[in-house]
Amino acid sequence: MNRKEILDGLRQSPKVDVCVLGGGINGLSVFRELALQGVNVLLAEKGDYCSGASAALSRMVHGGLRYLENGEFSLVQESLVERDRLLRNAPHYVAPLPTTVPIFNIFSGLANGIVRFLGLTRRPSRRGAVAIRAGLGIYDFLAHKRALLPRHQFRGRKATLEKWPALNPAIRSSATYHDAWVSHPERIGIELLRDALSGAPNASALNYATIEQAGAGEFMLHDNLTGEKFPIRPRLVINATGGWIDIANGTLFPADSRPAPLTGGTKGSHLIIDNPALRDMLDGHMIYYENEDGRICILFPYLSKVLVGSTDIRVDDPDAVRCEADERDYILQSLAFVLPGVRIRPEEIVFQFAGVRPLPASNDSFTGRIPRDHFCTVFEGCEGGPPVLCMIGGKWTTFRSFGELAADMALERLGHSRRVDTADRAFGGGREFPKDRSGWIRALSEPTGLSPDRAAALFERYGTDAEDVARFTAAGPDHLLPHAGYSARELLYLIRTEAVEHLDDLLLRRTTLAITGELSLDTAEAALDLLAAEKAWPASRKVEERSRFLTLMLEAHGVAEATLSARNKQRSESCETTARSG
């Protein structure tokens, strides 16, 4: 992923078969599909890979139980198949998640389901035991052939409150079924990218780059890091920009031939909470519950913290999406409803994030009823330009099948045939994944000289790719960053091999330092020192980068510089306490 070599190659040969616009999970998926077929394909992402909606998902890998209410059976079946494939192909990041639904009545929701099938509209009502049992029965049936996860079970009120005594005592019963969760979704995006590039000399990808129409079948590639522009000539363009698809079409088509709006995204906001009592109370389960207004909310343990969300609000400008104060209040109110004895202090909210669901354009008055399915539409080029294939809709769980669909349409246009099937293709740290994790970690620790705990931490972060990281970190003097479980050479490995261009690429997406609340100001500045030295930045550039990162943390994630600074003291005091007790 050497940026200079990629740009030099495009200067010399501007012709490409396909240009994929958008480096979110769907863009990376179709890019990988095409690269593995030997297609000459270029990907351009205006920000960092997986920095938009693909970094703001609910961290669930699921079939979409509630989509059954909309009659989207084929989507649920496809999602369940892709969920199970991810459990097999990415076991280092995707794992089963027992999910419990508190039930407050018996018959509610039946009429709502009927009127939906009749094509009528009505504000959702609460789902009762009968409706939930029916939905879970269908869910189990759609997944029964693979039988990777247990079937659902019901608990009565007494058994439910014995297991989760903090639940709202008004419950009548509960149902538990299994879906899955993803620990490092942004890293899956990087692994798809690396899988695409590993054996495909005709594939290249650039973050911080955009394309725009330049007339007569030609486009200009704009390197957003240097400001340089130069022409490219693709045979086909794939618009995989998600919630930005209509904005991107504005740069791909003349104003008089631009497609009508294709998307109508909604915003989902989430909070990450550091409350050990709440985390332990969940007992490894996700609580999948309805707020008092009927909106579905989620609550589950995430990387030693707790993730809770989300909202569903229509948005016009995807670049302006933030978790606002009223959304935080709504999420906390929903938490107080399902767990009335739990109170969250403001300082326990260590991170927040919001993203745009790339939903198809819809006039439905209730956002929860907008279809979650995906499809592709091709618009013929203008003034001799190439056709543009737009990837519309989609959910994170189905990224592989959506990429496959778009790639097959592209291959047909190009006259190419498919030669590699990705359905059962493990990637990244999921390749050659061991059944005996402890034995694999011991085998990593001994030749590299890393402690077993350090080797285990690398395995948790990178799966079997931990071997490459471990060998690099062991090849020179290394030390842990202040107040963090990441080391200097570990970050250096990521900087050198994963197209890190800004500090937020490193701290928000290549690592989990920010989202887990582990990040302190000392940690951030130590990481900046590493990045600046590797990039040979002057002092002024380093100051700009520091300011850029701190502004982003405050505005997008609700974490102020003062909070990061306070963590320095908290972590130092914690280390001193540990040392004294030891």
C-alpha cells in the first residue's frame, strides 16, 4: 500500500477497468471481489478506510430479527447466511452473542404486523410474547440447516429476574436467541483491503482521494493529501459511497443528467459506557429491548465496556452527523427504562459515535419501516463517459454478498468471468485459525520472546496475523505506550503497513484505544511522536495534526482534551496503587 508507487503508476497508465468510489465496508468488499478476479481496479476513498458509517455500526452481526415485521424475509435469510459465514471466515473478530429480549405483555404487536403486510402504515406498538415467539420461530427455521448457534428459549418472569435482577420488574417473561457481534469492524475493512491487494498486481487503493468528472469520458483523481490532480480513464465507475451516494453522483454526472436521489439515510447514535457493575450485570448477553416509544434499543458488553444505542433520525447532510445531547439523553432514558436501578454518571460515558444508515430513498413516515435491503442500479455515462453502477442500501452484515452482487454485474459489463468465490474464503487473522488458542499463543511467545500475556493480547487484536506483528515488534527495542496496552513498535507496524495518514486513522480505526476509553493525552502524544517521526513531519505539521485530532475527538466523540488529560492522572494513580498492592 505504498502511496507514492500507486500514484506514480496511475500517472504512467491512467486507464483502469473499474474505479470504485468509496472505501467503506461495501466499497472494500466489491473492490476485493474484483481484485481477486484479476480486474484492473482502483479504489478511491475521500477520507480514511471505514471512517464513515462503517465505523459507526452497532457492532452487531445479525440476521435482523425486527426486519421480519416488514416482511423482508429474503433479507433476513441472506443476513443469517452471511452472519454464519463471518463466524467461520473471521473468527478472530466475529463471535456468538446470546441476545435476550425482555417481554412486557403477551398479545401486543400482532395487529401491527398484519397492517404492515397489508401495506398500511401505523406507528409500531410494543411486541408481545406471541409476536416474538413467532418471529424467533421463523428466525430459527431460516438458520436451521447450518445450526451454528443454539435455538431460542423462553424464560418466565421468575427465572428472568433471577438471572437479571436489575431488569424492569414489569416484565412478563424473556426470550433468548443467538446472533453475533464484531469486535474490530474497521480492522475487517483493512483485512479485506489487504486480501484484495495481496495477490492482485492490477489492483490499487487510495484513502484521502476523490474523483470527479472532467468531460469526454475522463475523470480527475484528486490526492487530498498533496492537492495534486491527474486524469484517470475508467471503463466503469462503481459508486459505493453509502449515505454519500447522491453527493458523489453530483461529481460524476453533469447537472442536467444527474440521477434522482437514491438514498434517504437515518442517523444512529451510540454510547460507550465504563461501568463495570453494568457490564457484569449483563452476564455476557445483549439486552435487545424496546424503549417506551417502541424504538428497538441494544445494550451489550463491548471490549470490557458497555455499548448502548441507538437512535433512528432522518438526516440530510451525512458529513454533519454527530451524537447530539438530546440523543444521549434519549439513550440514557431508554437504559433507565429497561434497568431502572442503573444510573450512569456523565464521566462514565467514555466515547460516543454516530453514523448514517445508507437506506434507499423512502417517503415512509416511520424510519424503522424503511427497507434495509440492498440493490444495484446502473446509469449509462454521459458525453462518452463510462457507466456508473450505484450500490444502494445495504447493512454491515451483508457486505460480502452485496460486494459479490455488484462485482458480478461489473464483470458481466467488462466481459470477464468469475474465477474466485469468496463465500468460504477466510481473510486476515481468521486464516488458519487454531482450535487450540492457548497452544498457538505459546508457540508465538517462545520464538519471539514476547511474554504469554503480550502474545495473547496480539492474538486477540489480530488473530493469526499476530505472528507478523509479533515478529516485527520483537525485531527491535520496544516499550508500551503510556497508560496503554499497545507498544511503540506495534503502532509503527500499523503505520508502515496499513496506509495510516492521520493520527485518527491510528487511534480510532487501526486500534481500539479511543473507543474503549483507554486513550489518554499522554498516549495520544506518544502515538503522534511515532507518526510524525515516520512521516518526517515538521514541527508545524505536528501541531496541526494534534489540533485536528483533539477537535475531532471533541466534536464527533464527545471527548474533550481535558478529559484525556485527566486520564493521565487516573492511569498514573492506578499504576501506583497496583504497584503498592503488588
